[in-house]
Amino acid sequence: MITLPFSALPGTPQLFLDYANNESDAPNYFMGHFSDLMAYETHLQQLERRSYLREQLYNILVAQNKAYHGGPDTFSNLELLRRPDTFAVVTGQQVGLFTGPLYTLYKALTAVHLARWLAEQFPAYSFVPIFWLESEDHDFLEINHAGALTADNEFVSVPYAQPEEEEPRNLSPVGQLRIDARIDDSLKQLFEHLPVTDFSDEIQRLLQRTYKSGDTLQSAFACLMNELYPDSGLIFVDPSDTDIKQLAAPVFLQELETFPTTGEEVIKRSAELEERYHAQIKPRAVNLFCIHKGNRYSIEPSEYGFFLKGTRQRFTREELLELANNNPERFSPNVLLRPIIQDFLLPTAAYVAGPSEVSYFAQLQPAYDHFQVPMPVIFPRSSITLVERKVDKVFSKFALPYSSMFLSDDEAYRLIDSGNGSSSTFDIENYRQRMDVMLEELLRDVTMENDNLQGPADATAGNIRRALASFEDKLFQHRQRHDDVINRQISKMHVYLSPDGKPQERQLNITTFLNKYGLDILPQIEDACAPFPAEHRLLML
């Protein structure tokens, strides 16, 4: 498999690069390095000393995964999770439309592979992959679209339920939003953009079967993931479940009782990191939201207790603690507290994270310590670009390095023009200057021979200059056509591999490739998500 260093990808955080490459002192901000078996062994020993509510969790997750149409392997893994010698490999992501960008699939499949790999390394234990549905976020516009490539090789973003300008910003947890009839418009628009292939009808039926009016966005997301990989054994967790919130209540209460300690400790770590890196998350005084009248509001401290930002709702300290104790379903963690909740509930051996997530986990060790929760080993998700054969030909034709897929069109063209495949092998201006010198010599020598030859000589020189000028025009047109062809091919390459200047895995949805290649492409993608090597991979289709 062809790989590129993560540094080739635009916008990759330096902290992630140093951690992935095991350079500098970046691993010191984590529980060891993901390639070091001793880091896992030490962490597993910590997990063995803790107690988890495995039976309660089992009952909750069985019900959830039945609703998501989990396969037999999922329920076998749930049986394993009841045992004290079973640990979790966890990942998670927002519940994007039709599974969201490609990297969401890559995260899930990396977790599946990593669980198998750890089972081979530590045969005394079992490991199960778990996907934490980040369904409590309320930014609808982050998840209500799917990127696709049209039949005309253009990148489009197909929305679901695009809100009107006058509609207020959504503040309710997006995962619980019910799909309505507008999903039919989204599907119609998607398949109007996609080319018609032998697989189009099958893929359209698949999406219609999983994204149905009346279902929640998170349920549709999990059901489609299970349809795509029914034998993955992946366990889905809906953290917004009332019973899950009951299990998580001790963390909510501790955050409220000890605020602003969590935020202050993370701020100290962030200040240390920012001497060399960029801090990804900004802690708050209280790292919780409260669900009020169906919407999700951040909790802010005040002189008299607490209030919900953007509302007139006020609580005394005692009232808020009582609410957290009696109605924990009303509370929701922010980005800082979400991993703490996750690893408080689950015996997490490793967490599979994207580049930005890896970077913000470096800030979170003090928060884990505050809640006395062991921080898992942080493992970089698989990073992949799917390269079609016709696109791969552009690289070979112009002798371009694969890293040029992340350059701008102009930068890639300059690479070609600098000698990698350019057809501009001579300078016509040099020929014209030499021709002018020769014609001047001709006119001088002719007049020395006979003055009567001056006229014919001038006419001949003029004809030669006009012929050369005509040839220059033809050469210019040829080169312009040639440049246009190159520019179109470069532009087409970039649309496929880095739409809108961003890596393909962050822009495109799986439907583009399912429509073109059918479901048979899915095992290839799964195989490409093996845990190692930890580099960006090119999967040739």
C-alpha cells in the first residue's frame, strides 16, 4: 500500500504529528505511545482494578443495539462485555447524514481492527469495538449534509432540511431530531447529482430503508452503519439514553460540586501545551449543558448560583445538584467532559481519534485525574484517500508525486511546468531573435550585391517574419490547449482527492463510491483500516 506522512495533509495539528511520529515529548501528554505494548499492559492493569456496572450497561446496550439492527457479532461482543476480562476499544463521531464524511467509517473500522489486534497481543483478555454516538451535539448544520461528486465531476454538498434564514438556530440535541418527509428531497437531489450506474437503484433503496421518516437521525445513522458492515461486531452507544444518564450521574454531580476545578486544571495543562502547540478546546467553569424545554444550554455560574446561558432560567446550587441527582437525563457533557463520561462508564483500553481529537486529549489528563478515571491509550484513526484508476493516471502521466493531491491547482501545474512532464521544450523567442539577426545580415549583404535586390529582399524578409508570427500564434494556441488539458486534469484530480482544498476523507460521503462500485468496495475499505502503519494511505480502486 502506498502511504504518505501525515504531514502531507493540510491543516494537521503539529501536536498530532509529533505524537504519531513518537517525536519530541508529545507522548508524555498521553498514557504512553500507541505503538508501545507496555502502555496497553499498564493501562489494562489499571482497568482491572476498577469496577464497572457491566450488567446494567449490558441490559441498556442490548436494547439499544436491537433497535439499531445489530448483527450476531454485536450481541456476541455484548456478552463478552459482561465479563471482567473484557475491555473496550472506543471511538465516536457526530451522527452525520448518511454516516457523514468518509473518516467516520474509517474511525469505526479502525476500532474494529484495533480490537482484534489487541486480542492477538493480549490473549488473556477480550476486546470489543464500541462506537459512541455523539448525538447530544446541537449544531444541526454540522451534520445535515453529505458531500458527493456529480456526473460532471463537481463537488456538491447535499443538505437535509436546510433551515430557512428566519428559523432560529437549533439548540436541541441533533441525534434525537426526527427525520421528516424532507429526507425524500435529499435523496432525490443526491441521486440527481450522482451518475446513473448499475448500482444506483440498490444504493438508493439502502438509504431509503435506513433513513425513514419518523426515525431519529442517530438511529438512521447506526442502522446504516450496521447495513454496511453487518459482521463488524460494532456496539453502538446512545449516551442520551435516560438509563445511561443515570449511570453517569456521579460525574455530573462531581462536576457541579467541584467546579471550576476541572476547567482550571485543564487550563493549566493547556497553557503548558501552548508554549509549543495549539490548544484545541477551551474549558468552561462548568463543563455541562442542561436540557431546558427541549433545548441544550450551557450552565454558567453566577453570584447567586447558576443560570442557563441565553435564557432567564436560574438555579441555586442546591436546586441544580438536586436536579442532577434526580433527573440526570437533563444534563449533557461538553467536549471536555464527554470523554470522562465515556471512560467512567466503559472499560476503555484505547480510544480511536482523529488528528484534532488526539491533540485535545493531550489537554485532558488533569481532568481524568480529577475524576479518578484512567485515561485510555489514544490511537490515531486510519487516514485514507480513495484513488480511482483514471485519477491515478494523472500522477503517472505528469510524473507528479502523490502528495501533490493536496496542493492547489496552480502549485501542481508549476510542478509540471518545472520539468515534470511539460511539453514546452524550446523558447520560440530565442528563435525569433536569431532569425532577426539573420534577416538583417541578409538585407545588408543583398544591398552590397545589387541595389535592385533591396525590394525583393525586404518583401522576402517580411514574408518570413509573417510566417514566423503565424507559427508563433499556432504554437501559442497549441500550448494553450495543452495547458488547458493539463489544468482540467489537475482540477479533476483535485475534485476527486481534495474537494474544496480539503482531504477527501473530510468532504465526501461513502455514497459516491457505493454508487460507482457497489457494496463490493466495502471489504477493500475495511482492509485498508488496519491499525498499522500509522500514516496516510492511498487505496487504489
